[in-house]
Amino acid sequence: MNNKPFRFVGFNVPSLLLNGDMGTGYQLPNMFDTEDTVDTLAGLINPVARTMPLGVKSTIASGSAYHVFGCTDRNEEAFVSLDHILNVAAEKGVKLIIPLINNNWLKSDGSTDPVQDYFGNWGDFAFLCTGNRSYEAFFEDMTVRAAFKDLITYILTRKNTVNGKLYSEDTAILALETGNELGSWEDRRPPGAWTVDIARHIKSLAPHLLVMDGTLIGWHPDRMDVLALASPYVDMFSNHYYDAGNTDVNWMRNDLAVLAPYHKAYLVGEFGLTDSATYKTILDGILSSSTSGALIWSLRSHSYRGGWYSHSEKDGTYYSYHAPGWPQRLPGFGSEEQAVVPMIFEYAAKITGVAVPQYPAPIKAPVMLETGSGGRLIWRGVAWADYYEVQHAPSNDTENWTTIGAKVVDNVEAGNTIFSDPVGTAQGSPDGKYLYRVRAFGKTARTAPSGWSNAVGPLSVPQPGELPSEFVSAIASGFSPDGRKYFFIEKYVAFASLVLFGQVTVGNDIWMLHSRDFWGPAMSTTQESWSFQAVGSQWSIRNSWSRQCIYHKVNQRKRMRILSTVKEG
């Protein structure tokens, strides 16, 4: 690019075109989610991301949105959504690699695996055209191939309804990939003639657009077809790595050796599902090679409902990543995130040969959402925000704002409570209600905070409510007025690494109390865990998951105020 090697390290963004983390199936993304994803990507040097494929109506699964409803039937609403995505990406200087269609994942008996039919696949496309979902129907039937080329023509001749650009000329599209993981790891690869024919068709409509062979090379470099290697229409090849660091680097070197005589670009299109030390091994190997770039699996954005989207792999062993990288908080935020996201940020700069920059400042203001209670504060977060300041003001005095949360983080799953007003009394507001606002701070101390959000309210502070008095009394009796003593309370669980303070039996439930620092690094975050905090003459109990303040006591009044909770389930 500009007569210089264009190299990059970044993320796969599986939810950018179709969001599979919103509930049932895959749905068109909310515009806020799109902008937050792109704003996050734009914080990297040479920002490139790879999406998942265009959605083809599944003939097995249901309940999802798709870009393609039938052999020649397109979903205009889905393509308008894509118009917005490309427009935002172009404005932010983000480039996308878009696979055209997903692989048809097979079970051991050779039939399509419905569990893997995420976005629809080439088998579904062939079935929509012919009633036959076989390999031969998609890759060899010329009627189906003509229909697939018509789809490509529709895409590349489309004029963006937002900015008027032709897709064929849109610089937000770095490359079209002929498919995602075509041929799987060990199944039949696409015929080289098919790949060349599809690439030739793309180049006839968009001569300057890069074409990447979507064949999954896997462990066998000879899966790169010689026809595709020799073709002037195929620009890039890629592989996906999910083994181990040195093993992956060796496979990459084998791939590069095969590619060397053909002068093709090479990309690590996916790597992931391992630990940060292995990632470093892979990234160091990439930096010292001729590989153009690498994209880790995978990034998720803030949610328009507040909090974040998350996604787990291998039964919750690994989780998606969120910038700027949060400590472990399950479910949703894995143990590796706090190390991995800064590593990707660092290597995105290293691979280009520039110094690692400061983290981006959170430019946009958060958006407070209406929840109806000061005990359940939720807002739409800001890309690259490290923490937030929360303030309230009496309903009759919008000039008298008081900070009630100084370094609040929003690493909760979508729609969950982020913060609750810890005051626990209505003093200072004549009607017992407050207005609330929030602003974001970046990871770099010298960057300015964002602007203040909109104000919501007036909202009531938490009102008298839920847990049994025996529970409260038992904890209160353990309070030592040393000005700063903390306890951790968890249902049914006792951690050997913590000093057991006591236990409380309430009905059939046993609650274990442990002496420890408030919000310590080993803090459990199960949804039925609670934290006890005492500062000066006040103490409170807070749900560790939602941070909802459920009890608040002012010692000098010699009484206890019981507050309601909104438990996140």
C-alpha cells in the first residue's frame, strides 16, 4: 500500500455483520454496537478486521437474519445494515476482510452438522438453488456457480445507501475472501478452478480489490491449489492456528515456503483459544516472517443495552476479548483478557515498525439509560474507556453534582446493572430522588475524560426490601469499627485461601464470611456473592456481580437501613 508493505495485527469481529450474542440466532446489529466495534478497531495502528461471512438462509436452523434469502433473493434490510457498517468503517479508516460464504460443516456420517450452521453455508446456498446441498451441487454445478457469481455482482455493483459509494470502489473493503474455512480441516477442498473462476469474476468488477482464497489450509500446505497459486486473480492466502505456539509458527513457515515462488501475500486469518504466552510466541514468529498480518479470535463490543457482549468457547474455557482489557469476571470476561488485549495493541504497532502509542482517549460521551431506579444504573459505554465517574444531583438542583463512584468499571454482561447509588438515604434531595450522569476516562492518565453523558432521572434511591434480618444481624455483629474492615460473603462456598470469619445460616442457606480486601484480585464474581464494606461510620453490603447496594447502615444512628436489590440472573 503506497508502495510500502502493509502489515497489521488485529481482531476477528464475528458479530459485526450479524450479531449472534443478542439472544436467538443471529440478528442484524444495532447501530450503536457497530460504531463501538469500529471505534475500538480504529484505536489500533493499521486497523484491519475480519468479519464472519454473509448470512445465507439456513435450510436447517431458523430464527436468524440473513443477507441471502434464496438463490436470487436478497435481504435489502441486511444490505442496508452493511451499508452503515462500511460507511462507519470508511469514516474511521478501518479496513475489513469479508468472507463471501461459510463452509458446510459435516458430521462424521457426511451429513451437515446443524450445530455448525451458524450463518448458513454453501450447502444451504446450493439447496436454495437446486434442492441439493452436496459438494458437487455447489462447486461443480454451473447453474449454482452462476447464481453465486450473480450474488457477487449484486454486492460489488451495489451503491451504498448512506454514502453513495460503489462497493467495488469502497476502500473500507480490504479484501473479499472466497469463503470461511472452505474444506474444513480435513474435508474436500474447493477445486482450484472454482477458486480462480470466482476470483476472476471479482476482479472483473473490482480490479483493485484484493481476493483471498478461503480454503482452510490447516495442517497440509499442499491444500493450496496450484491453479489458485499461479492465478493472477488470487492475491492472498491464509491459515487458521489453534494448536500451540511453536507448532503454529512451524506450520506458518511451511505455508510461506510453498507460497514463496508465487509472490502471494499471506495472512494468519485466525488464531486463538490459548494462553497469552502462546500468543506471544505466535506474534513474535509473525513479526520475524514475511506474513502480512494476523487477526486474533475474537473481539466483542459494548452493547446498546449497557455492559458488553461476550462469547465463550470450549465450554467456557475461553472468552471473547473486550478493549482495553478487563480482569477476569465470569461469566463473560476471561482470565487472559487483561494481558491479551494490550498485547494485540502493542503488536499492532510493532508489526508496522512504529513506537507503541498511548491508548486512545474515550472521545464520545457515555449514554445513560432509563432504568427507573438509582439502585440500577446502566449506561452505554465508550470504546477504550478504562473507567467511569458517576455523579448524582438532587432533583431540584442540577448544579449541585456529587461524585458517588470515582473509578467505576463497566465489565458486566449486556443489560446488567453497572453501578448503584451507594448513599442509601434520600438526604439532600427534598423528594428523595436524584439525577444521574457519567463520564469516561481513558487508560492513559494524560488524556482528557469524555464529556458528561445525558442526565437521567429523577430516580428514587433504593428502597426498603429483601434479604432476611438474621443475615444482616449476623454480619453486623461481626463489624469491627476500625474504620476500614471488609468481608466477603458467598453462598455455600468456602475458599481455603481466605481466612474464614464465620458463617450464617438463613433457612436452608449457609453463607460463608471471609476477611479480605474489598474488590481483591481473587474476588469471586458469581451472581450469588456479596461484599461487605465499612468506611468510617457507615457500612454497606453490595452484590459482587451487579454491585447493587443491598444494605446500608449508619452506625451513629444505632439502626440499620435495609435496601432493595436488583439481582442479575
